[in-house]
Amino acid sequence: MTQSRGLRRRLSTVELETLWRQRHQGEGLTAIAKALGTSLSSVYGVVKRQGGIAPRPRRRSSRVLRLAEREEISRHIAVGSSVRAMARALGRAPSTISREIQRHGGRIYYRATRADTAAWRLAERPKRCRLAQHAALRRVVAAKLAAAWAPQQIAGWLVSEYPNDPTMRVSHETIYRTLYVQARGVLKKQLMAHLRRQRTVRRARAGRAARAGGRAQIVDAVSISARPPTAADRAVPGHWEGDLLAGAKNSHIATLVERRSRYVHLVQVEGKDTASVVSALIREVQRLPKGLMASLTWDRGMEMAQHQLFSVVTDVQVYFCDPRSPWQRGSNENTNGLLRQYFPHGTDLRPYTQRQLDKVAQQLNTRPRQTLGFKTPAAVLAATVAPTG
């Protein structure tokens, strides 16, 4: 006889706390179900109802009776004390004690633990979220979500756009909760389709294992360690990062990001071979204002094997990251993550024209970024390039 995988049952308060704590620590749902001795469907059902977001811990008001006070009431009842005597002993109003006893069975059936459990259960009631209370705020948030803004961008932009209106404030966590938690129903579920990550349940934050692997060597590659300090500290514009965004059927898009402003260019490429990529990058650099690209930092991909040809034609020096060090191109890695909102994994990228890619880049360049103080990349690039133009 095989071992049972756990019965589907209602989880206790302690078990629910354990579930959310372990999920926050990065444990998988299967491991959590095994630890709780319940079925995977029970655990998933809890997580699904909450949209993957742990509920806020409940707290008792200082005005309500505690379990210790209820136990004291029970002892007073046992010895026949009057309601007023109980009230004096507990420092409570006689009406509070009287209602407590009558609500939970009267003097004959009153039990402290049972009364405390019932009171805790009855006190649970849904609280209207901020977006439900403020219609104007809800409309603005919905419009920005429909324009593919991230909740964090919306929250930061609201502060700068409505500095003197406290009703136009909402945290990005509240937006996520309103979208993911089904019981709220304030924002339309269709708006979830505009989030960068297409999920029905919000993921727990968990560490990612590093992936190892070797690459062929690029001839005469100049290491990132030789990159000028002005490029490393983002002091001046003109230093870019680049990479390929992969799609289905071995299709790719080249992505270029200016380090100071996070301004994005997307480049149509015919293939991943170095001749196709380098010729496409040369074509794109020639579209830029003269002198706007001084250096380009790339990873160790062989698509840039012809980097010397690229440098001769464009007068742009190419620097290469250390092996397995994507963090050295952090702006580009983050941008590729943003692009998955427009080009999800499994998308065939070949049908996209350069004009279509330019429109996507324009959307990214006109969306506020937290790292820029919620300014847009287009505005930051314009402000930094204009004085030097």
C-alpha cells in the first residue's frame, strides 16, 4: 500500500502561518504540503485564493478583552461574583462584562477559551482597500496599468504627480494585492495581462541557482576592467550595454541600453551569427546622433566575434564582461526582463519589423523608472545630452 500524500482539509491558523513563512523562505508547495501533512491541492488552494500574497497578520485591538481577562471572568462566575465586582477587578465597564457573558452562553455555559475563539472569529471582516475607497485613484491606477506601467512605477509617479493630494497615494504592494487577491475585485482581472510577468499567482522571492557553462573564446576581447571610470560610474552619457533577447525558433532581437539614462534601442537581427548581429548593430549605431555611443559592453557571446569590424566602422570601443557575470551588464539584464512583458518566452521574434520594435522601445523610454527617481529614460537622456550637444 502506498503512503498517503495527505488529506485535503482546512488548515489551522498555526499551519497557515507555517505555510506562508516557508513559502517566503523559498520552499516549494510540494515540500510545504509534506511538512504540514496535507495534500498539495490544499496548499495550492490557499495560495491561489490569496494570489500568492501572504495575508497581513491579524492583531487584536487594545480595547477588546484578552484571553487572560476572559479566564478571570470565568473564575469570578464560578465563585458567584457580580458583574460589577468583575468589572472592578478587571478595570472594565460593567456593560462590557455583561455583554461578554451574554454573548457567549450566559453564566451557565460561559467558557473562556471558547469565548475567546468565537470573538476572534467574529472580529474577522473584510476591510475595504485604498483603491476601493478612492475612485479617482482607482481610475488613474487602472489607466497606467493598461499602459503597461509596473505597480512600482505607478506608486512612485503618483507621489511626484500629486505632491499635495494624500488621497492619490497607494503602495505598489496594494496594487499587487488588489490585482492578485480574488476577494477584492476592485481592479479588473484583465489588467493583469499588462503586468510584466504573466502569472495568476505572485511568486515568492527565492534565490536562483547560478548556472555554469563554458563559452568559446573571442579573439582580442577587451576586458570590462579596461573600461574607463566614467563608464563604470555612469558619470557621463554615451556608454551602452548590449545583449540578445532570445525567442522561439532560434529568433533574436538585439537590445541596447544607455547606462546613465537606461534609454533603450531594439534592433532587428536576421540571425545569431556574428555577421548578422554586427551588421545590424552597425546599422543601428548609424541611426544614433553622432557621438552618442562611445562604448558598448557585451557578454562573451560569439555573436560579437567580429567586434573589431564593429569598432572600425562605428568608432565605438567594445568591452566584454567576465565569464558568467551578467550583473556586470545590470541595466541590460533588467531591460531584457522588462521586455518579456512585450515578448514573452516562446514568442517568435522574426515577424517583428524594425518599426514595431521602435514602438516598443518608445514605450519603455517614456515609462518612469524607480532607479531614475521615477523620471523617464527619454527625459534623463535629453537632459544629459542637451548641455553637451
